[in-house]
Amino acid sequence: MKRIILFFIIFCMNMSFTMHCFPFYKISKIDKEISFACRVMKKVDYNTFKEFEPFSPYAKDKKNVYYGEKILKNADVKTFGIIKSSSENIISEYAYDKNTVYLYGKEINGSDPKTFEVLDPILAKDKNDFYLYGVKLNVEDIDTFEYTIEEGCFKGKDKKKTYNNSCKLWGNCSY
């Protein structure tokens, strides 16, 4: 019985602790340290650290750009920024620097940061192509491309080709 009670106490203490560990940055002025999701980040320059937006997973200091606690090795600190979402209520997971666009802290290969535009939280485009969750769709005719996202299913077409749900998002797609 004592083991069950002890387990229950430890379990509840752990739940209480983990419930306060949300995935955002915490800057401690007293300890002069920065943490993300309750884990202290070791190599961060406290004096130059800056979040891009409240609750955004992207941040930077004078040497590095971060996605959560992960350093984005190829990111250019001077030109790095957040691509604003078309909806005010959504925190954008898209970011850019002079070389590329990022989604969830990963580079979107072949993307053009100068012309990149977020159309929907899951769909974006640039002068070269459209991207579904950061994956290039290889649209053959960008100028005639049309799309719909209904009940979690993506469907697109241009005058040359149909793009049927190359990525099942959620729901039951009937095509």
C-alpha cells in the first residue's frame, strides 16, 4: 500500500511540473538564463537573445538562430525573420533568411524567400512552385494552378495535371 501511495505522490508531482512546461521561451533575469519547454539552453547569449514573437518557436542571439532549443546551423542571423500568417490568431511556423524559407525549423529546399507567400497554414507558394506542408508539389503550370482544402483533404489542378491529395491531412478523402 505504501508503494502505491508513494507512486501516486510522485506521479502527481510530475504531472504538476510537466503541466507548466509549455513549449515557449522563458527568460530568467535573476539567473540570467534562457529555457525552452523547461530545459535550460546552454550556449545562448543572454544579453542579445530575442524572441521574434510571443509564443513563437523562433528566436536568435548574436551568433545563432533557434527553433525551440535547436540551433538552425545554416540560418543567417542578420536576415532571419518570421513570415506572418494571414490569420492573426495563428502563430506562424514559417520563417526566412536571405537564402531559404523554413517550416518547423527545417529548410524548404528550392524555396525563394523573396517571393514566398503563405496562402494557408498548410499551403504556400513562391515564384517557382507551391508547397504543401513544406513539400514541393512540382506544379507544372503555376499560372493556372487552383486548389481547395475541404474537410482536411487537399486537391489542386492546373491546365496540365491534377494533384489529388498528395498528402492526406486528416479526415476521410473520397478521391
